[in-house]
Amino acid sequence: MRSVSITLNQSHKTCQERRRRADENNEKNRKKTLLSNMSKWAGVQLEDGAVSSSRRDGEQRNTSMVVAATHYLVLSIYILTFLTGFPSNLLAFYTFFIRVRQKLIPIDILLLNLTISDLLLLLFLPFKMNEAASGMRWNLPSFLCPLTGFFYYSSIYTSTLFLTAVSVERYLGVAFPIQYKINRKPQYAIVASLIFWVLASGHCSVVYIVQYGIPKNETAVNTNYCYDAFSEEQKKILLPVRLEMCIMLFIIPFIITLFCYINFVKILLSLPNISSKRKQRAIGLAVVTLINFILCFAPYNISHIVGFITNNSPDWRVGALLPSTFNATLDPVIFYFSSTAVQRTFIDCFVLILRRLYCCKPFQKTMIPSCQAAVDRSRDERSSA
């Protein structure tokens, strides 16, 4: 019996030892599996981190490319506006200046002031071109920043006011021809022009108020950017003024211009004794002026409304300024439709340039006397007219 019990005890101990070894082996296998899974999981995390990092790098590259393309677009519009607008506005200024010196007529006074407004914008446009070429950074003297902004924005709003005044003058001349001819005085146009300049300049003086009138503001401290990155104290003044500018200097003038030109066209089309050529020119003037308001000035002024609602300037505000800048090129088109004197000046200048180029071609010196005679005849015709 004793030998049997000893045998049973030994077999029991053997079974326990085997069970313990099996448990140890299972524990080792479990740890190995866990370590393997953890290493795989870590590898996946590293791969995901690399993918997300590369994705972020790609997004940053795309963003930088979009920003660079935007800067090139802004610079291209500025250059195109300057190259086309400056010579055409100089011709218009010469024409209206000569006409105003000869005789004061309200429409010529208004168009002369509109030309001066466009020339002021174009004279300060090279500073904006330098800003766009530098990645929208201001590397010029700091005092030029508010000065450029003041004339730049003032010119935009004086253009809307003078275009409105031209529409009113056209409408009154057709709707009330006798009364308007009797009461039409150049003094009224001069006073209206002074009011427009003061009104636009007074509103746009907010550029100096925001820049220097608010202590410890970001715009005065950060000289790398011009008229950008406004503080909360600046926004409390700037955004309401922008909204007022939108209402006073765009919405109200646009409503007046729309009313005047719609009725102007209706009255003109109903008159049987008006030639079709004159009607076409008048309709062209109305259409171009309304396009100016809608396409050139509306986006920029809509940005004022959006900025006031969101309490921040929208990112697309720089792009909205481009049509307003390009308006300096479209205004001479309005001059062309509204004044036969401008038409003659533009045509004579174009013909004269072509003749000069043709006469100065090499190997055609025999043509110079005849070309010069044609130029002299053109000059005599203009002087006699």
C-alpha cells in the first residue's frame, strides 16, 4: 500500500510540473505575440505619421503655390492697368484740360476731375506693384504706406462719385432739356467736384487714423506689411467706416446711376429726331458705366459688408480690389463714348503714331516728305476745327 501511495504522489508531482511548464510556455508565447503585435502597431503608427507628415508638406506646397500665383496675378493686373491706363488717361486729361480752358462746360469739368482721379491712382500704382512683386511685403519707407493707401482708395471712390455725376448730367439734359440748359452753370459742377473730393478723402483718411491714431496697434508696429493685420482696437474703427463707405460712396451712387441711365435710355429711344448713331453712343455709355459699377466696384464694397459681419477682413479682399484698379483703364472708354473731342484726340493720336512709325522705317526715306505733309494737314485740320 505504501509503495502504491508513493507512486501516486510521484505521478501527481510530475503532472503538476508538466502543467507548470506548459503554463510557462503559454505565458512566453503570449508575451511574444503581444510584443510582436506591439511592434507591428508601432510600425503602422510610424507609417501613418510619415503619410500625414508628407500630406501636410504637400498641402503647404500647394498653399504656397496658390499664394505665389495670386501675387503674380495681382502684379500682372497692376502692370496691365498702368501700361494701358496711364497713356489713355493722359490723352483724356490733355483733351479735357484744353476744352475747360477754352470754355467751362459741366460735363467737361466732371470728366476732367475723373481723369485726375484715375491719374492719381496710376501714379501711386508702382508702389503697389513693388508690394506685389515682394510677396505683398512692404519694403519701401513706412510713410509711403498710408500715403499710397490714401490716394489709392480715395481715387476708387472719387471715380464712383464722378461717374454718378456724369449720369445725372446726362439724364437732366435729356429729361429736362430746356430747364437744364437755362440753369446749367459750370459753378455747380465745380462745387460738386469739390464736395466729391472732400467726401472721398474724408472717408479714406481712416488709413491715417488706423495707422497712427490708435496707440500700440499692430499695423504701426509691423512694418513688413502695409495696411494689414489689424488689432481689435483698429477693427472697432475701421470696419464700421468701411461699411459707411460702402453705403455712402457705392450703394447710393449706384442706385442714382441706375435710375438715371435707365430713364436716360428710355427717353432717348422714344425721341424720333435723334439719330441712331447718337443713340448707340448713349446706350454704350450707359452700359459701360453700369458695368463699371457692377464688375469693378461691387466686389470690393461687398468685402466691406462681409468684413463688418464677420469682424475680419476676408481673404479675397485683395482680389476684389483688382477690378477697382482696372477701372482706371475702363474710364477712357467712357470718355470715348461721352465726348466727340476725346474720340478725335484718340483717333488723331493713333493715326499720327502710325504715320510716324511708317515714315521712320528704314529704306523708305523717300516717303518722309509725303508723310510729313499728311501730318501737317492733320494738324491744320485740328487747328481749324
